[in-house]
Amino acid sequence: MGTFASFDGTQIHFDDTGGGGTPVVLVHGITESSTGWESIVERLDDRRVIAVDLRGHGQSAKADRYDLEAMVTDIVMLAMHLELDRPHLVGHSLGGAVVSAAGAAGDFRSVINVDQSLNLGDFQAGLLENEAMLRDPETFPLVIAALFDEMAGPMLQGEARALVDSNRRADQEVVLGVWDLMFSMSAEEIGAIVDDALAGYAGKETPLLSLFGIDPGDGYGDWLAGSISGATTELWDGHGHYPHLVDPDRFVARCREFWAEANDTRG
């Protein structure tokens, strides 16, 4: 367990298990925290795992900025703070977008993005339909609860569902800060930001696996591979927004397989 001051002074909290092999950095989704990775950390007890709380989430401090650039910089600075040698990145939901952009910005061995499309047009349209209710303090928690309940899917049950529900802290200021670009920019402007964020993959050998429990749509895999050379898209049909928690054994096995292909020091 530890904290460090990021580029703007924001205190970022992380849990570090120690261990050997290439380190793994885990990044959670919006409204959640590092504790949501418990079942995955338990299954990676043979290696060093660092689970981080994004700014404004978990035990990390709130901040003036919640944009993608700020969160990516936090992850790059975390790796520098801990002197990690080209760690693997794994991110879910918002964390998937963060690690995907961080893989382009920093020196990382591989990236796994769990159920976060980088083609944000459809997601933006849904948010815009609910913008007024998201900005209203009374209806905000209802919209957030409905959104994540729909995405969870029927396979997320028992202890896994209880973990997700207990881990969620929907802070309106933070959520609206993260989603600000969805409300303030056009789809074309957002697409340009994504393109710029991924441009750093050019000329790098940083394999990226985009693993979905919800179908990202026809042509997504081809689009992603065109943006990031060698990127792989994989669908676990019906697993919903939390495929890593629906089947953690399968998820960890897939991670190990992917890491081994990325010249990991321990598969």
C-alpha cells in the first residue's frame, strides 16, 4: 500500500503485492476502485501486482482534472515512481481506455483492455440522452445504477455481483468530470482525441488485447487493428461488462497466455 504525488500534486493510492516476474498494473472502471480486482489479484499470487485507484476514486484524492491525459499521466508516473521495468497493463471499462492510451504514451510490455470500446460514438449518444438527469443530483444515482445494471448482464451473480455493487461509489463531480468531453465535444472531435492518444503505438512493439463481454459491433476489430498494428479483439459472448469477474480463472489464464506471447519473464 502506498501513495505518490502525480504531476499536479494529486495523491494517487495503490496496493502493491510484491513478488517476481514482470509487474502487472491493474486499473479499474469509473465509480469503482482497486478493490474490485480482488479475485484477480488472488489468482496472480505468484507475481507482483499493483492495483491503483484512479484520481477521484477509492483512496486517491479528488482533483481539478479527470480527463484522459491526466489519468494516463498518473499511470505513467506510477510506473516511474515504483521503478517498474516495462510492466503489463490491464484495465477495465474507463481503466481500459486509460491503459490503452498509456500503452502509447509510456514504455509498457503489453496492454489488456477489458470491455471498453475506443470507438466512443454510441456511448456518447447514450450519455447525451441522459445528460439532464446525470446533472441533476436527485436523478444522477438512479441513472448510474440503471446504466451499470444493464451492462452487468445475467452472468454476473453471487459474490462477483456483490463485489461490484459494494465497490461502486458514484461521485457526481468525478463522473461528470470524466465524461465532460462526451458532453462538450462533437463525435468527430472525440474521435480525433482517440486517434491522437493511440498514435504513439506507431513504431512500437506493445501488443494490445481488447477483450469484450459485450459485442463492440461489426468491424471494431478491423478498426482497432488499423489503429494499433497487431491489436487483437476477442469476444466472450454473453459475459457482460465484467467478463474478468464472471470467469476469473479463464481471464487469468488468458492473461498469462497473452503475457507469455509478449516475452514475459513469467507466464
